[in-house]
Amino acid sequence: MVILVMGVSGAGKSTVGRRLADALGWQFSDGDEFHSPENIEKMRHSLPLTDADREPWLEGLHAAVAEWVRRGQSAVLACSVLKASYRERVAGGYRNQVAVVYLKGSFEMFRQRVAQRTDHFMRQELLASQFAILEEPAEAVVVDAALPPDEIVQKIRSAIGREWD
């Protein structure tokens, strides 16, 4: 099984994803590691990515999911995948082995979180563009991103356990 922890920048995807993977004893991967240096530079300069820019990133995420499923290895992948088409692309032919967790919250909360980060390439100026393309998932475990990370992990574990038993 692969759990995609998704949401806009500042939602807590990496923090929650790491804690969830640790709690489950699964592998963790951060979707940011799949971005090209060119895409990271664009975001560093507050330039939103186009779908063409995202294409290699989505291919890399899908390849990782395919490899985990092929190996029978469970993993947690933290990545924005804001559009339904992105999520479909990443899950590919493995939709039955992929669960989506959506960390939902307000623009203002995420803006404040991103503004406090000093060591990340994603700038708060790009948050509006992320909300503009966000297509909230129809089939997902939806969790309030304002909750403490450990409480979010517990809610995910409870929901996923029911869904995947």
C-alpha cells in the first residue's frame, strides 16, 4: 500500500508523512526530492510551475509508486498533487493500492506557516497559485491540517485501517 499525503505548501505533508511512516514502519519519501533543479529554481524565484514543468516530476512519482507496488513495499509519499489528473497520473494503474490523505486548511494558516519557513524553496507568493489549481479529492481521507501532527497521524491510521482492513 502507498499513502499519498497531499495538500498545498505549508499543509504539513512532510512532517505528517514522516511521522506516519515511522508509526507504520514504512518507507517515507518527500515529493520535493523528485523536482528537477530547474523547477526548484523557478519556485525559489516565485514562479509557478506549469503542467509541462510538472511532467517529469509526475513521471518520477509514478515510477516510485510502481516500484513500491512491484516490490510489495508499503510507503508514504508526501507530495502536493493538487489536481485530480496529477493524482491519477501518480497512482497510474495502481489505484487500488494507493490511498490519498488530504491535509485541508485555510489560505491564511498556510500563508503564515510558509512565511515562517526559512529553509524551503517554496515561497508564500506561490500559495495563491496552488489554491487556484487545487481540486479537492473526492475519494480521500480528509484531515484538518490545523490539528497537531501526532493527532493527524492517529486520525489517518484510524481511517486507513478501516478502509484497508
